[in-house]
Amino acid sequence: MPRADVSQMPFAKLYPLLVGKAEKKGRSREEVDQVTAWLTGYTVEEIARLERSQISYGDFFREAPAMNPNRTLITGKVCGIRVEEIEDPLMREFRYLDKLVDELAKGRAMERILRK
């Protein structure tokens, strides 16, 4: 069975999975929205609107208003792969968000997550 292209999957299907991952560990949707907004430049309201739209996960990142320049400070492994070594730029953006949500779920302080 071929692997699904994550970039073509609906943002509305994937984002709730990230929120759920954080909520299972006692974090909130608001915190997931905050790290997503920090990474992409979308407002919380825009994220909510896009979650109700038909936008793909890839287009969510390709159309991001202002990817945070400090995202390159995000390092470490997600699914056994070091995010800083991912060659495909779009996949690296996906994994940056995964890593931020992982850090949230692990109880890290928001200041550290947002690389302040």
C-alpha cells in the first residue's frame, strides 16, 4: 500500500490530531494554536478558519504569512528523524510543527518552546 502524501491531506484532518496529542498530556488547544501561530505567522483566528476550510496541509505551510526565522533553532528527533537534517523544505516545516507539539506534550515551558 503506497504511503499517503501528507502535503495533500486536509489541514482540517491533521490539525486536530496535533491538538489531541497535546491535550492527552494536559496541554490546551490554545497552546497548540500559539505555537502554530509562532511558527507560521497565522493568527489564531486564521488557524481556526483554515481548519474549517478545504486547504491542504502543504498549502497551509506554503501560504503561511510569515514563517518564523527562529524555526531553524528547532532541533531534535521526530519519529526517529532529526528535523534539522530533513532535506525536503516542506517536510521540514511539517516536522517543525510536530516537534513543537511534542515539546508541548512533554511539559516544556512555552518560553523554551518558542525559542525565547
